[in-house]
Amino acid sequence: MIDVHDRRPLPYHTALVVGTGPGISASLVHALTAAGLQVAAAARNTAKLAPLAQATGAALFAVDATDPASVETLFSQVEARIGVPEVVVYNASGRARGAIAELDPEEVRRAIEVSAFGGFLVTREAARRLIPLGKGAILLTGATASVKGFAGSSAFAIGKFGLRGLAQSAARELAPQGIHVAHFVIDGSVRSAVRPDPAEHPDSTLDPDAIAQTYLSVLAQPRNAWTWEIELRPWVERF
């Protein structure tokens, strides 16, 4: 009989979160450190992460996720500091809003590079280190745009569709080698201090701490029942 109160411990000891900011990724850093993992947090601008590092003890690293050399250096630095990151989370994304006929091609290129190409670079470096271990997890953060493109948001949709394709391919390739790849469709706005729930619509946004707990529950899954994709939505969603 299964004990419904069983809290399976995470089978990992180290983690790297790329694209760390004040929302989902900050909650993940808190949750992973609370679970006993040594955590590295990476972003283009690390100055903004000082309070997070002070609160959690996370090690901070600067990275340009779209630059192969920068990503490779990041992994080498993290490995030297905390060991091979057994959990790697890619949470960066790029946006270029506007009508297709009016978008700046270079802004679109940059948005796609951040959302999709950066995800590939991070997944590649993670796989190179995790395959010899025969274990590990790579978690990729998607959005509603991973499955549905909206008017005025074509660049974001291209990048997130690409990241989802990467997740599907990587999961099929790496799961037989003991590496759990999962894609998270964050299908809704994420609550924050500057974007709280409207008083007339409670729970209309997603709680980043609750999202982080879902990531941890996926990390705790036994290999014979791995989730490859999960969708998180507010319970009040009407579409």
C-alpha cells in the first residue's frame, strides 16, 4: 500500500538555476536549498541576486546564456565551487512584442536566442556532465506560448515552442541514460509583489512558491514513473 503522506527525499545534492530572477527561479532557489541541496544561481546581472544569496547561501555566477563560451565557463565555475550540478534548471526567456510586420528582426533574433538557443546550450553542457554520472535532472521552464501563440507575441512563441521541442527530444534521448528531462508549461501570470492578485479575483495568478514545490515533486519521482511535461494553471482559469 502507498503511504500518501510519504515525502520522498530528492535524490540529488547540487543544483544550478540559470536565468535567476525574483519570481519562479528565486522560489526554486529557496526550495532547493531548503531541501538540502547546494545551489548555484546564474543570471546576466548578479547584483540583483545579492539578497537571494544572503537569504539562501546560494553561490552566484554571471552568464550570458546565449554565448556558448559563457555557458561552458559557467558550468566549469559551478563544478569547481559545488561539484557537478545534478539538477539544472533553465528559466530564462526573451520577448519582443509587437505586430509581425513591425518587429525589429534583431530584437526577434535575440528573444529566440534567449528562450531557445540558450536552453540548448545549457542542456548541452548539463548533458555532457550528467551522462557520465548516469543520473541527474534538467528542467526547462515554458509558458502558455509553448503550446499556443498569441497575436503580438510571435517571437516569444517561437522561442518557447523551440524550448518545448528541445525538451521532448532531450527527454527521449537522455532518459535511457538516467537523466530526467521535464518541461513545465506555466499557463498563467505569476504572482509577485508588483503584480498581486486583484482583490476581486483571488487566486487568478500562480504562486511562485507553489510552482517551485511542483518542480521539487517532479524531481522526487521514481524513474519508472517520470513526468516529461506538466502544465500549471490557476484553478479559476476559464480558457
